Amino acid sequence: KPRTCSSSVKVLKSVYGEVDVPEQTLSQFVFADAHKWRDLPALTCGVSGRSYTYGMIQQLCQRGAQALLANTDLKPGDRIGLLLPNVPEFTLAVHASLQAGLVVTYANPLFTVHELTRQFSSAKVRCIVTVPQLLELAQAVAKSLPAYDCTINVGGEPSPQNKILGLESLTSTEKKVDLPEVRSSDIAVLPYSSGTTGVPKGVMLSHRNLVVNIMQLLHPQLVEETDPLTFQDVSLTVLPFFHIYGFNAILNYLAKIGSHLVSMPKFTPQDYIKCLLEYQPTVLFVVPSLLLFLITHPEVTPRHLASVNKIFCGAAPLKKGLIDRFYEKIGRTDCTITQGYGMTETSPGITITPYNMPYSKSGSCGRLLPSTLARVIDLSDGHVVGVPNRPGELLVKGPQVMQGYLDNPGATSDVIDTHGWFHTGDVVYYDEDEYFYIIDRTKELIKVKGNQVSPTELESLLLEIPGVADAAVVGIPDSFAGELPKAFIVRKPGFDDMTVDSVQDFVTPKVATYKKLAGGVEFVEVIPRNPSGKILRNELKNLCSQN
Ligand code: 4UU
């Protein structure tokens, strides 16, 4: 450490060349053309029908930004935490905050007090934006945040004595406040990711990082090859805005092109099916588990999907078999399935599939986005592989790579080496035409339906159980969720009566639902570790596949 690799060897460059990047903040960039679709719907809540036009969003964001500076003690540079489900107001909270010069961190509203407190205290959050249903949770978290200022209740009542402000009253009038100058190099958001190891860390993404990644998707040649979305498309998503995919590749990207996004605060098969019929979306944003739902759910018929002509999938491996089954289900092939690959640390896009990708490459996650460089290094000796079809760890370089982990230079230098290469922790190979295939991970991350689960986080929780001497968590394959967390536990002498149920009962209330040990709990004699104490996770995974 810091990791490095020789710089004399083959580097893959994007076939699309470079992008020019405007020196704009995220809000300036995203709403630059909004006047063109001022009276068209931007965001609609598919369940309640609540809807905002582009004109309304722009006005409310500006008023919101002014009010944040006029009615609170928040100063530019302060951090604001979003604890919101997928509601249209998510955009208002984000862009009002950014225009006020604040830095935004967003969290999963399913998080427990414990999980939220960890993230929001790490990010030094001074204000939480939430909805009435989560107000109590937000206030419980706020109690342990030093220098906390106020809570903003979206769609709810203000309560001045508790320093709770209402979004609606804040944005009802214009205030005479000058908005600060924000530079494109300033940090815009702090999403949390466990990266290659350890617990979730704040990922510092600048305005420029986020703008660049949308520009990369809008590169003229790439747009031509990906069957572009336009302002006439209607997209349906249930994917979280509090994850980088929903945040930048869906919410901001669609706002940039003036598209109409129908979102859902929570997934239920009935609501999703209802939205398909009611809004007739032309585009669906999915993760593989949601595509599997569309394929297998008996109540989803070709008629429900008749309006859809584009599907965008990312965040977890999309196997060729699933693509074939989807086309079989809808009985036509004139619906493009685009796959994107990337990470929180890369804003998120790294590769994308063109719509004319040969069938033989089905399952590939596509080619490098413009202005993106890649190298694949051998897993055992770290040398650059330099030839097609040989697996290794993917390293990337590009303007979408994060500025580092918040307050954590050690973790940053673990993933960004001295030559500026970002080590993804994904095992990949590329073919003769420079199409990439993700085949495995070297990092500890577990992905449950596209959501990040950090094994370290669950292991530290397990070690809090009296009687647990050692613990390890690995992801085991699951046909629906992709992977599920499974725990291996060594009991202390005298604790032989510890049961699987008692472990589950301890963990379940302390974690968001998708982090539960749904892959099971197994008691073992010893956790296999290497001489430096690192858990040999593959040995545990192999143990599972033998059972
Ligand atoms: C196999 O999941 C993401 C980002 C998703 C995304 C969505 C739309 C990327 C590009 C895009 O256009 O971020 P994280 O940080 O939650 O998880 C990152 C990890 C990767 O390192 C990889 O292991 O998620 C996995 N991953 C994928 N794996 C992400 N996309 C893919 C994919 N195939 N297409």
C-alpha cells in the first residue's frame, strides 16, 4: 500500500473517444434545457398521482434553496441528509440543497436508527429532510447528531418548537436571498458504499463527476448506438433514488433530457402492474430481480408490457438466459435491453451496451463510456493481462471517478493507486471487440437485488452477541435476489445452546430488511483465515456449494 502497477502496458480506451464537459453545477446542467419542456410533466408518483412539471420543479428548487439559507442556520458547505422514499419531492430536496451550496447525503428509508446514525454522523449531517411517516425515526437519529439544526418535513406539518419546518411553507414564497456560487469541483453528494472492504464510507462525488457521467451517456455516437431516450418517453421506476443508479442514471439523466419519470415509493406487484397499465411507460429501469419478476409473475402479461420498447438494467449481473426469457415472455424482440455497469464510486457508469450489440455477446455489460480508460490485471501477480478473454481485476480511469472516501485517505489509497487507476474489485474480461463481461468480485461486497450489503457490517454486529467467538458473512447465490447474506459463527465454549433463531432474532431488528441473514446461519468450528487474519471467503462459499 498504496497499490500500484507498471504504467508501460496496454490501456484500453473507449471506442467513443472523449466528451467535452461544461463547467456547470449539477443543477445548472440538469435543468439547462428545462424551459423547452416547462409545462410537461417531469415527475409523477405512480401510486398517489402527485405530479410536477419541469416549470414547477425549477421554481420550487429555487425557492427551496433560498429558504434553506434564509430560514435555517445552514451555511454553504454544510451537509443535509435525505431520508425519503421514492417520492417526486426527492428531486426538490436534492436540487434545492445543491443550489444553496449544501452537500447532500441520502439514505435508505428502511434503515434502522443504528444504520442511519452511523451514516449521518459520519457525514456530519445538520438537517434531515423526511416525510411524516419517517419523522419519528429522523428525530431519533437527529438526537445523536452534534451541531444539528433542523428537520424538514415534506408533506407534513411544521413544528417550530421542535425545529421542524414544512417544505410546502418554505417554498410558498420567494425570498430575497442571494444563492452562493458553487463550483463544479465542489462536492455535491456523499452516497455511502462499502467499496472493496469494510463498512460503508462516504463517497465524495463532485458536481463535475455527476455531470460528466450524464455527458458520457449523451455522447453523440453513443446516443446513436444506444437507441436514445427523448422528452417524449415515459419511464417507470421503482429503483431507489437513494442509490447511485436511481440518483444519477435515472433521476438526473431523465431530467436532463426532459423525460417524464413515474416513480413508486415502494414495490408491490399490484402497484407495479397498475402503473404499467395506467402510465403506459415506454421505458423501464430495472435490476435483474425486477426483470425476473416481470418474466415470472403470472399477472404480468404481454399486454402489460405492450407500451415498453426500452429496458435499462444495471447494478447486478444480467445473464443471457434472462434476456432470452424476457423476449419469450413478451413474444417480440423489438424492445431493446440496455445493460449498464458501474459503481457508486464512478457516478456510476463505466460501460454500456449498444442496442445493435451482436446476439453472440448477449450478457456482456458493453463497452467503455467515452473518456474512460481501462486495464485488466492478473489476480495473482497484479500484472496487466493485456490480451482479450483473460480474466482479471478491472481498473478504470476517467472523469467520473470519485474524489475519494470522506475523511478516509487510507481507504481512498486502497482503491485509487499512485497512477490514478481506480481498482473496481470486479473480476472481468473483455473480448476482441472490447466488450466487457463481469464474472466475479474480489471485493467483499454482497449484492441483494442490486442493494449493497457489507459483510463487515454484519460481522461486527454478530460479534456483539454474547457467546460469539468469531463470525464471517458471505454472499450465497440466489436465483431471485442474486445473492443472500449467510453467516458462519464460531460459538464460545459454554454457548453450545446458541441457536440459529437466536442469532436471527438479534440481527433482524438491527438492520434494513434486505441485509437480513436470509441465506442462513451455520455454526462452525473455525473461520478460515489467511496468516494476516483476513477471512478466506471463497473457502466458505465453496463450503456452501458442497452442501
Ligand atoms: C454485474 O450498483 C451500482 C451501480 C449500478 C449502475 C447502474 C446503471 C451502474 C451503471 C449504470 O448505468 O453501484 P454499487 O456501488 O451499488 O455497486 C457496484 C457493484 C459493482 O462493482 C459490481 O460488482 O455492483 C456490481 N454491478 C454489476 N455487476 C454493477 N453493475 C453491474 C452489472 N453487472 N451490470
